[in-house]
Amino acid sequence: MPTHASFYRAVKDAGGPLAPSSEPPPLDKLSEMALSAATRTRDSINQRSNILFPLGNVEVALVDNAAFNAFAHHDDGQEGIAVFAGLFYMLCDLSFAMWSHPTFLRTTHPLTESSISLASIRQRASALRGSRTWTGLMVVVPKQDRQRVFRAINTAMTAFLFVVFHETGHLVRAHIPYMGELSGSNVNLLLENSENIPLVGNDVFRLLEIDADIYAAKAVADCALTTWNMGRLFPFNYPLDRGTLEDYVADVAMGLSLAFFCMDLGSRNLDLLPESSHPSPGVRLYIAYLAMMDLLWKPFKIPSQESLALALKGFTEVREFWSKLRLPMGTINNNPMRMAELANSEYTDCHKFESRLRSVMDKRLRRFGTPCAHYEQFASFYD
């Protein structure tokens, strides 16, 4: 089989690869930025392969499709990550909508002028009620305040990279080979939003999704704090005042929150029950917070209560603006204590499940010449 032929067939079936140069402004620059960030993420993981499970020559693609979706692909050792353009554009669009309006972060970063009214944004956002399909730009990049421009892009890019890391988690944790071995079938694709019930059963598939979320949230937190300790900003080191570490962590949490608020747009079960084979977005968001808190404590020594407060600060900022836009918050609008309780239970079950992945992870890593045991020697770094 030609290199990655199976992956690009899946990309073609989903809408074909998107070429940034073919997009109108500002989507051309934004999509170019997204592809560059995903590629740099892959290269960074591979360059730090002494500690991080390698990705190798994984293919990365943006798919010319307006849906809020992404997938991981593995076929006989050849791997790929694809993110639909609609997902990235929706994240950018809603981040720009938040940061371009003076009612967002009114107390911490006041904005005296706005180029677009809240009523206008609300009207354009109405197409997203009950749908996870991007329908075209609601607003343009906010130009009236350079810091808001940069922070809007970083909020969207944090959410986007969480999705990239989620798909990365499916690959490095060998989820697709595991599903193939468990089902005795030729499984090579894990789609983020799918109505298909997987052959391995919903309970197993739900744990794989949680495992990928945990990997992604820890990876985002690790990148953010490591970058901060280097005197830089994550995801992009824009020329602006870094502010305090607390505000920075809250911004990271805001990006994570934005991803799950978008996932929640099409929710049908509003009582936190799993949707098909996926946990509800509300529970998934709290699982991501738990993973982020774990990483911020080990090894960065930020106490859990402090990191939870900062995560909820970022969450509250997104929720308040979501409410202003009158967008649905199906599962995320449930009782916070109930979401936290369910998230903690799923988080615990997922850690118990980890040992079942050991064999397929080891088989995957041996393709790179290094077994699981090599990476386990670095586990004390996170204690």
C-alpha cells in the first residue's frame, strides 16, 4: 500500500483535504496557522520522544467539511490525524465573537468600542442552535485592540490543539489497534462525532474517549506551563504582556471550555447520559478539568483547589457570553456537583482500564524500536 493511502482515502471520503491558499481572507491565514500548529505539535512530540510516546511520520490534514468533527486513523502502522475545517473555523469565530465585544471580560480587560453589536452576533449565531455545523463567519477578527486579537487567537488555538491532542491520544494510546483486536475486525478510523455504534461496545468506546480526553487535557496543561516557565506564551508567543500565571491558566481553561461548549451545541440528551458511545460534553469537560488539575499539581505544584478555581473562572467567562448569545448549553448547564461526581467516577474507571491497553501500546511502540518499559522509567517525573 502506498504511504498513508488509506488515511487520504478517509480524508477524501469526508470532503477532501483543505488547501489554506484556496480559502478567502481571513480563513486562509487562520487555516494555514492551524496546519502549522498541528504539524509543530507532531514534531515537538517526536523530538521529546525520550519521555513522550512518539507519533512518528503521522500525516496531518484539515478536511474541507463544515461539520464539527475530527478523526484519528491507523492502518498497519501508518497513522494520521484529520480535523474538519468547520470545527476550527467555529472555534475561531466564537472566540472572535467573545473577544470583540465589550461585555466579555468587562472587569479585567475593558473595551470601550465594538465594531459589531451583540444583537447582530446573536442573530448570526442562531444557526448554531441545535447544530454543530459552521455556517460562515459571524464576525471578523477584532482589530480594535491588539491584546484582544492575540488572546482571541490563542483561545481558539488552545481549543483546536486540545482536539489535535485528543486525536493524538487515540494514536499513542493505541486505541484503534485495541479496537481491532477486541472486535476481530479491521478497524482503522475513530471519528469524534459518529452515530455508529462501535463493534467493541459503548462502554469500552466511552473509556477510550475519556482516555483520549485525559491525554489531551494533560498535554495542553503541560505545554502551557512548560512554555510559561520558559518565559513564553502558549500556543503562540505573541508580543503582549504575559500578565499573571493565574490569568494565564484561566485563559487555557477558557480554551478547553470553548471546545466542549461547541461539542454541546448538538446535544440531545440533556441529563448527562452518554450520547451514543460518547460521554456527555458536560461530563467530558469536568474530566478534562480533573486531568488538567492533576498535571498542574504533578509536577508543577499548583494546588488542586487553586487550579480548579482558575478552571472554573475560564469556564464562567465562556458560559456568560454563551448565555448572552442565547446558545444552548444542553449538558453543561446541569448541576456542577453532579457533573463533577460523574466525571470523577469515569476518571477513576479510566485509570483502571489503562492496564488493558498495555499489550497493544507495547506492540505499537516496538515499531519505533522502544517498548513501553522504556517510558515507564520516566513516570516518577509526574509524581
